[in-house]
Amino acid sequence: MTIKLYCFGESGHSYKAALALELSGLDWAPVKVDFFAGETRSDAYRETVNEMGEAPVLVDGDVKLSQASVIQDYISEKTGKFSGKDDAERREILRWQFWDNHKFSSVAGVTRFLIHFLPADKQPKEVIAFNQGRLKAAYDILNKHLEGRDWIVGESLSNADLTCCSYLYYPEPFGFDRSQWPNVDRWLSNISETPGWKHPYDLMPGSPADRA
């Protein structure tokens, strides 16, 4: 049975789940969520897809899951991939997933939205500057951690990598220049050189070009 993933290309959180599915080798198909037309805020979406009004959502037969880290964990359960070689690595992966969700991709996603998807006269400049300061601190943490490492945890690609990379491949500006953080730059290349890797706009339906 083909797994369905409700997602859209502009969503870094959706990308976390879509990339994990793609690299896992599971049979899956995207279901486009028309976020910019308000689909996730509709009663129909909240009643039939996700009461939280968010994407991604995975549907695998009778299993329906939301929140990208939960979906990644489910993929690991089904395939044995991306979850570390032992309990210590599994816990360390979880630590980075929680850090990412609180300090990294959540801030990156909001900042990118405010800069790229709002008209210039609607952008809250002080909020953007504050968020970019928080992001710089997060880039520094990740860059230092990756010194002498190919991957965030252990010796192979894991859910820690798949969650933390989620917004860093997008071309829309939000203040991230990977060349300024050489260890992050090298790590992103390690991920994108993994067989089967795809850019978010190639992996999921929907991109800014569709609305141009």
C-alpha cells in the first residue's frame, strides 16, 4: 500500500518527512496541500486530515500521523533506518530533533515566511532581525558541533540530519549563507550527495514559481 504524505513544496517541515520517506525506499506519494489558498485553515482539512491545521500528515492504511519528527520515527520503525545504532544514539538523535523544532527550523521557517512570502510593507522588520539573531546563534551551535563530523549523530545519516537540514536548501532569502558556516556547508553537501536526495521543490508539489 502506498503511503500518502500531505505536504507542499514550500514547507520545510514537510520536507523533513518527505526526504525521510524518499531516502528510506518506502513506496509513497505526495498529496498537495494548498497552504497559500488557506486549505490548512479550512474546516474540511481540520476535520478530515489534521485537527491542528498543519502539514505534513502521513497516512499509511489506518495509521495517520502528524508532526514531522513523529513521522520520521514511524519511518524508522518500518525500515530500521535513520534511528541510530543503539539506544544512546537514538536518544542523541531525539535531542537534536527537539532542539531543531524549538530553536532552529521553527525560527527559520517563520523568518523565511516573513521575508519572502509577505509584501515588503507588511514585514515586521524588528521581528525579522530578532529571529535572525536567534538563527545565527543556532548556526554557530550546529557549525561547532559538526567540526570533525560528517553527520550530527554517529557515523551515518540519521533523523537528526534530516530534521536540521530542512530549511537550509531553500533558495528564498532569510539570512542564511552556508558559506559563512563551513562545517554546515560540508554537512549539507554530505546530505545532498546521498543517493536518492532531492531538492524540496523536486520532491514535493508546490513552489513559488507556481504562483508567479
